Amino acid sequence: MVDHTLPLPGLSPVAGKPVIGRFDGGRLSSDGGLLVLREVSKRLRIADRLAACIEDPRDPTRTAHSLADIIGFRLLAIAAGYEDANDADSLRRDPLFKMALERLPSERDLCSQATISRLENLPDTRALLRIGRAMVDLYCASFRQVPKRIVLDEDDTFDAVHGGQQLRLFNAHYDEYGFQPMVVFDGDGRFVTAVLRPAKRPKGTEIRAFLRRLLRTIRTNWPHTQILLRADGHYACPEVLDWCEGERIDYVLGLPTSSTLRRHVTTLEASTAARFQAAPGPDKVRRFKEFYDGASSWSRVRRIVARVEAGDQGTDSRFIVTNLRHGTGRWLYADLYCAREQAENHIKAWKSHLAADRTSCTKATANQFRLFLHAGAYWLLWSLRSLMPKRSRWRTVQFDTLRLRLVKIAARIVEMKTQIKVHLPTSAPDQAIIHLALGRLPRLIC
């Protein structure tokens, strides 16, 4: 145990004056920005939504921490950069974390790591299905008005594991054991849902079942909203294409390059390469072609757009398939389909900035619940960022920068009989942004 009265050793003097440092500052916190995240969390009620999906087997008369409090603590900790449940043992005494969970700084400590670990192993498969629906309901509730049309970007991402977790599988491409969860964001970066699965390419029947459950929940909230699905090439399975057309779902999906498709663009590839050779330069020559064709496993021919590109590295051809009847091939590929690349940045924010790949539990149900917890933390930071002015750099700043600039702020907490004072640094560089975010909180849809 550290003696708070002992000065820190080895501190160099400044301008001839000795520097004395002690851990005796009283009730201080290094996460002053939790004042803002607390207000965002209260409006979104993510912890309450998730807790309502889980049956609590504990005796209410002996319960010190509600499920909503435990989940809320975990969400705020992840958003603040503490991705491990072990961090709860040191954060449970933090005065601002207590205040964020409606406790006075002088009241009893928050839950420990052991309590959080028991919670993560509590939900069963049915509870997780309810939580999945609650996450989609949260997504739908984030709109001020029912949208006429939404864009859903579906993708999967590799999640390496280093233990004996259920569902883990060796992936030869990554040369590691891991998971390959499917994740869905919308076109504006809102998190929709995620499902844990083994590290292999999903089959068409699996994708169709996943989309069917997702569509059922969205249609419960929005019966008449049009949906556009965007995804990579291995999602263009016959089962997915037929299901989308049967459910009146628009789609723009990548297509793996094949010899059959290449035959349609052989002439275009030669002419595009010749055009580049005639006037070589730093910019590549890009051309497009539309045609109708179908694989032998397809039930019908479909509209296909080819993009042919020529440069100093040679020619490159890519293909997409769609059931949209409007729009030119250039617009469908360059503007509509290529916009799905932004989903990779959303996955990066979810994994790298919020450690969503921290799936180290033994049980698959516990790791699935962790995906939802990290998704809830994503919603906290995404909602905070959405409060920023549209044309400011804060609207597109990365989550780790947002955390560093707005959350990681020193604060001194003084609890009095009638009020609690939080003293933030006078030299804090982004005071105006914090004022702006709190002033715009009423705009946040809950």
C-alpha cells in the first residue's frame, strides 16, 4: 500500500526550487469528461435497455448493485478507455464514476471485477436474442423521424483469440485462431448489431438467417422504411439475393471476379489500357460497363456493373450486382457502393478505440455479451460526437481523440451538504466544446 504522505522520489527542481509531489490531493479524478458522458448515458438509457433483457437470479434484499448499475459502470469504463473488467477494482472508488451512476462521492464503492465477470457470464442464448433486439430498437430510437430509406453496411472482421474459447476456429488466411463476427452499421455510422461466430466465411444460409432476424426487428419499428443493403463479394450468395428480392430489400453487393464476368469486359480492358498508354500520367483511367448475367446457381440474370481501371500497374476490374433500376453504372459503383468502405472505419473505431476484440471469456455467450457491451460504449461516443457542429473537425474526429480531449480531464470533487462542486482545470484546452456539447444535449434523440 502506498503511503500518501510520502513525497515522490527523483523529482528534479524547477528554477532552483525543489518539487514535492504527493498522492494527497483528496477526491480527484482523471476522467472529468464523464460529466458529459453521464448526460449522454442518461438520455440513451443503454444500461436500462440491456438490463431489462436479463433475468436477475439474485436475492433483491441482498443485492448491492443492480444490473443496470453494473452495465452502466462497464459501458462508461469502456468509453473512458478502461476495456478490462479488472480496471473496475481501481475505478470503483473514483468519485466521478460514482456520480455518473447516481451515487454521491462519499457513498459506498461501485461493483468490483468479480461482480462484472459474473454479469458477463449471466445471459443465456434467449437473453442475448432479447439484447440483440434491444440494440436494434436503440438504433431505431436514435432517429428524430421515421426515415424513408436507410442504408445498412454488413461486414465481418477477424478477432484473434489465444485460449480455449467456445466457437474459436483456426483461420488459414490470418494464421491464427479466432472469431469472425458479423457486424452491421448504417450509412451514418450508427451501430446496428453484431453476432459472434467462428472464424470462417459465412454461408448464404447463415447470412440469410441473420438478415431475417434483423429485418424482423427493424420492420417492427418501421414497417414502411426502404432498406438498402451493401456488402462485400462473399455476401452475394444466391440465398441472400433471392431473399432480398422476396423481401423488397434493395442491395448493392460486390461480386468476386470470375472468368465469366471477365469475358464481358475484355474489350473494355484493352481499350482502357490503350487510352492510359496514349496519355500516361499519375491519374488512372477508370471506365464502367453495365450488363446482365447470372451465375449457374442464380435463379435469374441480374444487373451487373463493371469498373475497369488502368494505370502504371496494369488493369484491374471489379464487379457489383444490384437490383436497383435507377442510376448510372458510374454512380452505382463509385458513389453508392464505394461509400461502404466507411464501414471499415466504424469497425476500426469499435475494435481499436473501444477494444471490442477483447473476447477472452471461455463461454461463447459471455463473449457475445461483451460485443454488445462494447457496442453500447460505441453508442456513447458516437452520440457525443453527433452533438458537434456538422462542418467542424469534431464531427469526424476519431474516438480515441475524442476521449483524450474531452474525457481525460483532471477534476477535483468537493461534496458539500447541499451541492457537489466539480473543479476542472482552468487551462483545459477544449472548454468551449464541452460547453457546446452540454448545451446541445436536448437535441440528442433517446
